[in-house]
Amino acid sequence: MLVRDLAGVEFQEQVGRAGETVGAIEISGLSADSRKIVPGMMFVALSGSKADGAAFVADAVGRGAAVVVASHSVEASVPVIVVDNPRRFLALASANFHGRQPATMVAVTGTAGKTSVASFTRQIWAHAGLLAAQIGTTGVVSPTRNDYGSLTTPDPIALHALLAELADEGVTHAAMEASSHGLDQSRLDGVKLSAAAFTNLGRDHMDYHPTVEDYMAAKMRLFDTLLPKGSPAVIFADDAWSAEAIRVATESGHEVLTVGRQGTFLALKRVEHFRHKQVAEVHHDGEIYEVHIPLAGDFQVANALVAAGLAIATGVPAAVAMKALEKLVGASGRLELVGQTRDGALAYVDYAHKPDALENVLTSVRPFTTGRVITVFGCGGDRDKGKRPIMGEIACRLADIVIVTDDNPRSEVPAVIRSEIMAAAPKGIEIGDRAQAIRAGVAMLAAGDTLIVAGKGHEEGQTVGEVTLPFSDHAELRKALEEFAH
């Protein structure tokens, strides 16, 4: 592909300054990692928190880069294109290079619920007979694949290669998660969106965003910059930040569709909670639907309504979407029932690794817990330290027994992380070894109790220092339940 075709409109002004010959260069691919450059590729130098990509221009050229893109002039023996925003350039160039994506793309942002909403939207589409996929924290799911992943929003090159693959396999509808990092770093800028959604906002990524307002502004880039004007914006109406999301979406010229107890598009009028399901009364367009959602937790009703809103907004009849909610399968590690004891005590794994999420999950299980709520959790290293005492306080307030353990300590000393949680968790029991902590939680279970193992959810490893060791909350919980069943 020629550089001028690859870069599109973003490059046209540069053509005048650098000369037509640059635009006529044939490119075999592109990369922001100089180590992945092979002859004929374009190297895009990005500035990151750890290094400036311009420092790797010589390496990229040495490996055969045909052209370099940077935010400022750099010395190179090949043509250099200077652009204002290399990250946005990379996203748009990746989209143009691969050229194909599912015809109907939707994205969901928010602190909690993104994975569930993307999964539920895919399931509703599939129920309606559409070839659908989801992309996000738990990986990629489509009619032909179920690939485990780790990044909420992949880098643009990987993302557009994936979207092209999905389009080639016949996928027409895809739902993806839009993280604040991904939005802030322009990773989604080349995605052609049909609709977008907002779930909620809580404390998270305060190691990246200077304030919660900056965090929200990054999320809102989905509506004020990426979603085409006039497109549907599905917004959960019952969150403290819902009004701000509605304001941004409205001022950006979108069709705002609110869902939830305060919603008008899908209005939630009543919910009955049971151990394994919830019955919700939902009003839409003059119709009343009684929906039996086979998942526990009030927040899952919210996620289901956001997903239904996206599905309806992209053409699924409301009655079909409501019926599909009765067949939902929860996303991996999202209040996932792993097993129960002989006495019927329930044991769940949940991904809650931030304050609001922990509060939501502990609050959600209380209505159907006749005994005690027991929770096992920790906090990750090299991340927002301010949330540790907050989560300790939440756990002690909402659970009857709290076991503080290790999460992913990364480069930090695990005992220090635990002590910062324990400072606000006076009744907490400290057990550093996560497997032992899970076993201890199971050993305490009696009839009517509920155990929540929180923090890692679907993850299959525990990062200690620079090494990620195999570890699964699911596997350890099953092992402990089996041990105490005998």
C-alpha cells in the first residue's frame, strides 16, 4: 500500500511539505516497535511513559524501515513524516492498511461492567441470528474462536488486524471494550462505530489519570470524538456520573438512550433477587417485559440493560433482545458461581479489583445470603495505592469475615501492600499465600454463607516481580471445595 493511501486525510497536508515522492512509497506493513520492523515497513515513533520512540529510529531503519513517522524531525536515512499526533496517525493508518472490519461495531466504556456488556451484547446479537464477536479483557470470542487475552483495548495494529480477520470470517457485528487508556492513547480512532455505551465511573487508574475528572474526560472521548454525530449513545442512568455522560453525549449531537431505574429507553421498574437469578420488570416503548435474568447481582441487571440497549439500537427487535436476556451466560470471573459446599454455601469468583466493584459485588450477594458473607481479596502492586485502605474499609463494612491476601504484587513487597489494606481493615485476617487464603475461606463456610474470592477473576497467572506464575482463583477454589467435601 502507498503511504498516501495508508495515511489518508491525516497525511494530505504533509504531502505538500514533504513532496509527492514520500506519498508514493510502497509500505509492506507498519509497527511502533522497532524490533518488529522488517524491510519495507513503516516505523511510527510513539512517546510513552518509559521511552520516546524517536530513540529507536536508527534501529528501525537498520532493520529496513522504508519511512519513519514521528512528532518532530529526527535524523534518518529514509524519509521522515512529521505529524501532530503519532498515536492517532497509527490508529488511522492501521485501519486503512487492513481496510476491513465488521459492518456494525459498538464500544462500551466505564469503570466496571465493560466485559459483561460486550459479552451480553454479543450473546443478544447471536440469539437474533447474527454472526457476532466481542473483544476485551477476557480476549476474543466469535463464532469460530475463543482466545484468551489480557489487554482491555488492544494496540491499533493488533486491533485492526483482528477486525479484518473477524470480517473475513463473516462476523457482521462486534462489541468491544473501550478502556480509558485505550481512548486516551487513540487506540480506537480508526474503528467505525455504529453505537457506544457508558456504564459507570468509580475510582480506578489513579496512577495514570491525575484526577477523576481527567479519568472521566478520557472515557468521554468515546462520545465527543469517536462516535459519529447522530449515533445512538446508550447510557446507564443510575450512576453518579450518568448526568455528565448524558451531557457530553447530548452536546456531541448523539441520540441518547438511557437505561436503568432512571432510564427512559429501557426503564427498570422492579427487581426480585434470588440465589441464581433475578426477575426484572422492564418498560420499553409502551411494552412491559418480565425478564428472568439467570445471573446474580444487581449490577448484572444494569449490564444486561446496557447490552440490550446496544442491541436494540443496532437493529435487534426489543422483544427478541428481552428474550435473549433470559439465556445470558456470565462473563468469566464476573460474580461467577464456581461451586458450593455440601451444606449449600455458595462460592464465587469475581474480578472486583477496585473500590466500587468490590462494594457492588459484596452488596449484591447480601440479599440471598442467610448466613455470613466471607471475602478473600488483595490489591495489585505498582497500581493506585490510594485505593488499598478504601477497599479494606469496604470489605470490613460489607463482609462478615475478611481475609486479606496477595493479588499481583508485581515489583512491590507483598507484605507492604497487605499492611496498607489492613490499616483500614481491623477485623481482617492476613494470609499472604493466595491459595492458602482461598482454602481458609472455604474452610469457614457453613450453611447459608457466601464466599467471594475477589480481584483476579478470569486471570490465569499471578505476577510476582517480573515473573507471572500460573495461578487461577477458579482452580484453587474448586480444589478447596473438593477437599472439604470429603
